[in-house]
Amino acid sequence: MIIASLAFYLFSFMAIVGALNVIFQRNPVHSVLWLIFTFFNAAALFVLLGAEFVAMILVVVYVGAVAVLFLFVVMMLDINVVVLREGFLKYLPAGALVGVILLVELAIVFGGWTMAPDAESLRLVPTPNPSDVANTQALGQVLYTKYAYLFEASGLVLLVAMIGAIVLTMRTRTGVRKQKISEQVGRDAKETVVMVQVQSGKGLS
């Protein structure tokens, strides 16, 4: 029990350190590397909780796909950090005001939060007994039954976010060749296909 507690505090401390370095690192590549480090520590915390499937998904999806994608994108963009920090002092008052408002809201929420007296006796969402089913099966039973509508709603939110990202990045640039499917479909074959009579042994001149 002592070893589990020490491991919990160790991984929690390292996760907090990694998250702070994601924010305060000057180099974006270093920030992504610290993000990967934070994901690994979070996965270790899930293992301590007995959710090994969630830990594996966190490593495979977030570390193996998302974080690595971020890393390659940051390295390919060659971001000039000096240019990004030029307007820091200009927007500092507005950012500080938003931060203070968020801190006040969090203080109000946590200050007024109380545990319901009958919360322990209520079983709003019954969870499977871990000894009866596997970790993956227990997660699937809860996710695709009680939280099925929320799961579908999250998929719609991600779809809207993907469409918004595509719309924001689709810009008309001069001198860039772009495929126009409507013109390709509506073109006349006589304008695009040229019949050439080639004599045997002479080829095209």
C-alpha cells in the first residue's frame, strides 16, 4: 500500500511538472516533448487505478498519434517565437483580466460546493463489478449504454470542429493550382480530347 501511494505521488508530481513545462517552455518542440512526458505519467496513474485499457489508449492514441503529429507539425512550420512574442505586452492587460475572472469563477464554484448527504447511498449510474468483468468490457458497458447519447454528442462536436478547421484553412491564394471538380465534370470532350492520326514508324513530331 505504501509503494502504491508513493508511486501515485511520484507520477502526479511528474505530471504536474510536465504540464507546467508545456506552458512555460520557449521552444514549441520542447513543449510537445513535455506533453508526451505528461501523457506517459497520466497513463501510469490510470494503471494504478486499475484502468489499464484507458492507460493503453492514452499511450497509443495521444502519444503515438496526436502528440507525434503535433511534433511533426511544429517542426515543419518553423515557427518564429520572437514574432509571436512581440504583442505579448500589448495583450497582457486583457489576458490578465480574463485570468482573474476565471479564478474568481473557480473560487465561487469550489467555495459553494458541498457533498450531498445521501450521495453515497445513491447509485445513479451502476458500474459493473471489476471482479466480474474485464476492464475493457466494464468501460464499454457504461460508455455505450448510460452515456451513449453523450458519446454521440462528443462525436458531433469533433465533426463540427473538423469542419471549422477545414473552412478556416481553405484560403484562395494567387498562383496556386487548385482542382475544380465542377469544371472538370462539366467540360466538353471535344475541348479536352484531341484525336491524332499517327503513321506507322514515324511517331509524333
